[in-house]
Amino acid sequence: MLKGHSIDWILQSATDAMLIADQEGAIVLANPPAESMFGYAPGELLGKPVEALLPDRYRASHLSRRKDYAAQPRARSMGSGMELSGKRSSGMEFPVEVTLSPLKTEAGMTLVLATVHDITRRKQADAALQESEARMRAIFDTAVDAIVTIDERGIIDRFNQAAERLFGYAEAEVAGNNVAMLMPSPYREMHDGYLGHYRQTGEKRIIGIGREVTGQRKDGTTFPMELSVAEMRFGERRMFTGMVRDISERKHAEEALRQSQSELRRLSAHQEQLKEQERKRIAQEIHDELGALLTGIKAYVSVSIDRTTRAGLPVDPLLVETAGLADTAIKTVRKVITDLRPSVLDQLGVWAALEWYADQIEERSGLDCVCSIDPTALAVELDHERSTMLFRVVQEALTNVVRHAEASNVTVQAACHDGAIVLRIEDDGKGIDTDRLLNRDSWGLLGMYERSHHFGGDLRITGAPGHGTQVVLRLPLENINAQ
């Protein structure tokens, strides 16, 4: 019936669903894929109107469109721009895509070849994609952080509502423009070079890392921001998504905290200075008042004992005991005065004071305490405040060794290395617990840190149970020379 007598063979061997209808819309041929798609047995579709394969609501409109096509037959997609649906024999509807092509019979009759594709899976995929995009858009638009998406040339593609609020631009104002517009100079001029360098070398400076940078608003004001960048690939196309957070408040809080800490350290240093002055005053008063009083008492007792002895009379045991008590009191007063403010510190300087104090520790505690001052340290002239700081650090460290370390040996060393005075106190005791180093209630340790920090020093305390403790103070010479 058809020209070439091969169309039937073509339809039967095709994998696509195909059917042929005459000018009246009656189906004259349907291949197996078409019968399977619509749920009909072999040959069951023959003679049925094509409208039988459509949902009822479309049948009337299809009749008029079929007549229009018969008047001007040509190869085209059916219902271009429209959602088309087919109906299976079970009544179930499904989305389809239909292509129409006119055919001529040997008798000159015009037929229509319809190729039908079931696009259910594609529609489901499209719907899933649209749903996913809608969810992502909702997340994108409602995110607290600003989100900016650019291509590999730095051109802005997406700009969420948080970014609009942060930078002061509407998305329409920035879309299609270089992201450098959101940066102040000199970062603006450097940005394209960074992207080009990354494209050529793959070297990452921000991507997947995150860093603090400076942003610029529409009104020209700048602000600190935290930027994290992720790279996405769509085939050969690369996109970059930046998560931006305004950290102005955090920076203000950090600066306020730094100022507060600085003020506290200045206050602590001032209090330490007052304490040293008060120690010196009290030591002087004890020496002048109590020391003189005890010396006088001892002298009177000694005179009484001497007179009694010369008179050939027995010495009252109370006088002898009183003399002993006076000697003990004088020694105790001297120790208190020394602990408050050793005179050697003011008279001979810190290095002599450290050697003297090491001898005192050895004498009082039985520890083998060795103090070694290198000539490089002896050559450095220290002012009163730094001398006091070094002495107090050593004093606190050695006090801790005596009280807690259970050590047999302790060394105090001072020398100049790499532009700094390095003071080291090391013992062979039971070591220090790391938790104690972190405990802010250890006021002695905290005082050591604060004293050294005030003068630009770096104090490190290390150790482990059973391996002794090391206290190392590094005081840069540049801080000393600037005194």
C-alpha cells in the first residue's frame, strides 16, 4: 500500500513507538513498541481513532488540530511548547513527546506517521531537579551567611539575599560583573591575577581553606569578613561559591579584649611595682626599727650576763635563754628582710643576687643548687625593673623546686643567645603535671608569666612526671636596649 513497500518493515523493526493514521485519524499501522507502550495486544489498535490514545479532556481539541495538520502536512513536533499526555488501555496517563511526519501512499493518499516517546523518566528527573533547585534556592536565599557564586573568570553568577544586605547591592546590580567590585584596593587589582594563577597552576590560596579578608560595600565602606570558598565542576566548567561572614563585631570584641588584657597587664605591672616598693619599705623599716630594737635587747642582756659574771654571782638561766632568743630573732628578721628585698640586688645587681640566692637555697634546703652566669649575660646592663623581674622569676621557680619537686639538684643558668638573654632553671625532680601548667589558680606560675610578658619576655615551663622541670625565660635584647 505504501511507496517502496518497506515502511511496514521499518516500523516493525524500530525500537521507538510508531503508528500510522489516515486522514480520518484512524490507526492503520502500529508497531510492537507502540502497542506495548499503550498496553494493547498485537493488532488491537488497528482501526481505532488516534484520540483513543489521548486523555478525554484533550480529544475535542485534538480533532481540530488534526484537521489543521491535514490541511498543511509537514514534519514537526506535535504540540510544540505544550505538555502532551498519552493514555494507556488501563486509563493511566503518562507524558509523551510526539513527532509527526506526512506519508504518501501509492494511491496518492496522505497518511501521518507519529513517533511517540514516553518521557515519564525525563519528567520525573526534571521534577526532581526542579525540586532540588527550589530547595537549594530556598537554602541559598534564607542562609544567614552571604553566598556569592562566580565562574572561573570571576564573573558573579548568583548573589543571595544575605549578600545583598551585607554588600548593599541588589543581585541584578552585580550579576555579570567581576567579583572584584566587592573588594577594596589593592585586593581588587590582585584578584584576577589570583584566579589566573589558580587556573594555570592549581595552587590554592583560599579554596577549601578559609581566611580573613576585607570586603567593600556599595557605599565604599570596608569591613573584615571571613571567607570560605568551594570549587564545583560542571563538566569542563568551573564555578566557585564563596561563603562570607561579616566579622566586624568579633573584631571589635577581640580588640576590646586585647585592650582589656593590656590594661590588666599594665595594672598588674603597676601593682607589682608597688609591691616591690612596699617590700623595700617594709624591709627597711624592719631593719631600722625591729632590727635595732632586737640588737639593743641582745646588748642589754649581754651586759647583764657580763656584770653578773664579774660579780662572781651565778648567771640567771632566763638571761642566757633570753640571749639565745634574741640571736634567733635577729636571724629571723634578717631572713624576712632578705626575702622581702635582698640588699645585694640593689647593691651588686641581679647576677650577683642570683648567685647569692642560689647559695641561700642550698644552705636552707640541702639542695645542690648551682648558679652559672655566662660572661655574655654579665656584659648586659639591666635596669632596676628588669633586674627585679628576673630575680622574682628565679625566686618563684626555686621556691617551687624546694616545695614541690622532691629534687636533689637544680641549676640556674643565664647567657645571651640569638639576640636575647636566656635564663634557664632546671631540676631533676619528679616533674610537673601539665594540668597544673594550665591551671589558672596557680598564682605563682601566673605571676611568672605576667612579669615576663610585661617586659616582652617569653616564658616556657616544660616537664613531665619523673623527668624534672625546665623553666626557660627568653628576654629579647632589643627590649633591654630600648629601656
